[in-house]
Amino acid sequence: MIFHKNKKFRDRLLAGITLVMVLFSNTSFTDIVTSGSAVSFAETDINEKIEQRKALPIQSNSIENWPIGPVIGAQSAILMEMNTKTILYAKNIHEKNYPASTTKILTCLLAMQNCAMNETITFTHDSIYDVPVDGSRLGGVDTGDTMAMEQALYCVLVQSANDVATAVGEHVAEKLGKEKTVAAFSELMNEKAKELGCKNTNFTNCNGLYDDNHYTTAYDLALIGCSFFENELLCKMSSTTSYHFKLKPDDEEDTWIATKNQLYKGKTYEYPYLLGSKTGYVSQSGQTLVSAAEKNGMKLVCVILTEETPYQFEDTVTLFQYGFENFQKVSINDNEQKYNIDTMDFFDTENDLFGDSTPLISIENDAYVILPNTAEFSDAVPTLTYSDEHTDTNVIASISYTYSDVPIGGCNLVFYKSNIPAFSFSTNNLDSEVSGANIQESDVELPSDSATDTGQETETRIIYINVKKVLLGILMVAAIVILILFIASIINSYSFSPKGQSSKRRRQRRKEIRAAKWQARKSARQRMLYSSNRKRGRH
């Protein structure tokens, strides 16, 4: 009876201790009682979510004649060519998601564009203590401590330090004349995002810590990434495995920071063509990743949103391989024929007899389009758009290209205005120049200049002369005239009719008679000379 009571008391005591442990810890009651089952259920739940996300449609796979993209477990993903902004792979790219620490690429981009690397940032109370203790942070700094901007950006991109990201944002806001606050810097972030073309983005902090109003899309984040990875120093920082520096001037030892990014050299998912990469994670977003890679002159940006670790790295490598293996860069200048432009390259001097021989209109040499490997340039559909007549630039028109209704790049038609005068045959200076260009497309018109000293608009008609073709025409006309004269001389010298043959014989006889008379006179003079010499010899 006593043993039974003691056992009952012991059970109650154990239950009370268990309840206290649950209340004062982050561990659930289920994990304490049946931890093995909880882990099993969690793994099953994750796998189910991955499979559900894999079943989501891939929008780029519905494009006609487009390479079929891989099935991945991310909720949203995009693969974009950096310069043309061609979208090679699209999966829910306009769906709003939490970016987590990938937010920091915009923070660092604004700092790089507006600050020198030797500037000094100062940590405020808010930058240090508004960051959760359990979040990624540098630590070891207090209010009033300072750090060079270059070191700060390494801390943000290598260690993903939230406190340093906030200090950087506050510094940039203050330098640009704003309040030294996160809210002021967030306004700058959103302005920059709109400038880059983002339409479904709103940032409320510098580091990506969860906020219900802090969101973006895979497409918008790719646009930010394109601008971020154009900077060589940011690429270097965002591909650095570890970094060390003195946190404070009087420190005896360096502070070391390291990355958790597995795409870097020596890591599990090392990618040899990587330009840079930034990871992100909060529980509400899952794993996020923004990366860039370059191969054979083509640069790609990949964004992964809402994925499980380590599949964000696998997805990124898979998409990079898909892009580099299935798409190509094609030069517009080398292949464009519909808008073929004949430049006046017949002369190679700056100031020849016919004026400046600089091409009047040309396509940008470095322009290109992105096409599937199975397509040719002739498959691309061009659209010509004229520029504003009153623009201050030399761009007179632009050509945009699509393939299966997908924008794949474009170029500008540039009008080169020369200041080199034409050669003058008199002592007077001539204001006009002779330049040449011929656009084969019949509906292409050049904008006319309109300006007078009195402010009234007048229409100026410009006549363009292709000197090369003019000279070729003159030479052809001269050759034809010479040929006609040659044929006429032959006709006058020869005749194939009987009457003509008789005239020919008479001319021949007259010629022979003249030759005989000339020979007889020559012989007579010789005989006279001989006779005279003999008479003088006798005397």
C-alpha cells in the first residue's frame, strides 16, 4: 500500500518536472516524450512540401521552341542573363516572398555607389541592440565604435552580420542627407528598387529580418542582382570564403569571419564559374539564394526563394548548367541584315577629298541577343522604335528582338555627328560636309534637325550622298564610253560586205603604190649620189 502511494507520487513528480521543462524551454512536449517520432514527422512534412513545390508549373517550359527547364523544389526561381535581362527560366517569378538576408545585396549596392571604401561608419545603439541576439551578428562592438566601410561590407556579405548591415544603412542615409535611421535608408532602398525596374518589392530594413511588409519577388531580386554583380569589388566580397581584420585598433589578434555559402571554392557545392553569391534565411522565408556566374562570355543571375537546405545550392547549380548548356550569345552587328547599314568606309583618312569618312550611322558593336542553341539569328523578330527628336543623345532609333514572344535583347542605332570639315577647293570655308550612309530598310527615316537663331522651328532637308557608290557609277559610265568608242573604231576600220572588201583592196593598192614610188625616189637619189662621187674621183 505504501509502495503504491510512493509510485503514484513519483509519477506525479515526473509529470510536473516535464511540464516545467516544457514551459521554460523552446522544446515542444511532443519532442520530449517522443523525440524520434517528431523528427520523423518533421522530415516527412519537409519532403511533402518539397514534392508539392516541385509539382508547381514552370512558366518558361510553356514557351514554344524553348529548352525544357529542370524540375526543382524551390517555390520561386529565375535564371536571367545579366546584360540583356533575358529570362531563361521562370517559375513563379512575380510571386511575393520574403527575401531574408539576400536583402543585403541592395544594402551593399547602395553603399558601394554612394560611399568610399575608406569611409568610417559609427555603430549606433539601435544598430546593435535592435538586432535579435540569436540572429547572425558580428558582436564585439558597442555604441560609438567605428569601422571602415570596406571591412563593414565584408562583414555583411561574408558573415551576413545583421548589426553591421544596419550600421551601413544608417551611414548611407546620413551621407545622402537623410536621417540616420533604418526607416530613412529603407526609403532609399525602395527608390533604388524602382529605378532598377522592380514592381513588387518593398523593403523595411537593411538586413532582411522578418517583417510582414518586407517582401520582393524572384524577378525583382534578379534585377537587383544584375546591378550588384556588375561591380567587381562586390563580386569579390560576395565570393570570399573567410575574412579577417582588427575589430578595434588596439586588438592583439584579428577577428575572423567565415561564410556558410556552399557554392564557394572548397565547399560541398563548389561552382567553378561563380562570380558571387548571397544566402538568406528566416523561418518565414525558408532558404533563399542569389548568385551570379559567367561562362564563355555569358553572365547569368539565379534567384532561389523558399527552399530547404541544402537544395538551394543544388537548384542553383542545376539552373546554371541548364542556362550555359542550352543558350548562346549572338552578335547583332555581325548578323543583322534587314537593317543593313552601308557605312562610308571606302576611305581610311579622317579628312579626305570627300570629307569625314566616319560612319554616319552604325549599330552598337557590343550588342547581342540570347537565343536557344537550336535557333538562328534569322529566327529573332526585330521591332524598330524611333527615339525622341529632341533627345540630346546620338541614338536615333533602337531595335528590340524577341523569340517566341520572349524579349532576348536589343541595340541602338547611333548617329555620329562629325565636326571635321569637308575639303574646300577655294579659300572660302565651307560649312557643309559630305557624309554617306544608306539604310536598306525603305521605311527607316532619320529625324530632321529643327532649330533657328530666332527660336522658330524650320524643317531641314538632308541629302546623304554615298560617295563610294557615286565613284563606282562614274567609273562604270567611263568604261562604257571607252568600250563604245573602241567598238566604233573597229567598225570604221573593217567592213565585211563585198563593196567594203573592194574598198579595202583599193586602199591596199594605193598603199603599195605609195611605197613603190617612195622606194624608186630613194633608189634614184642613191644612183645620183653614186655618179657624183665617181666624177669627183676622176678629177
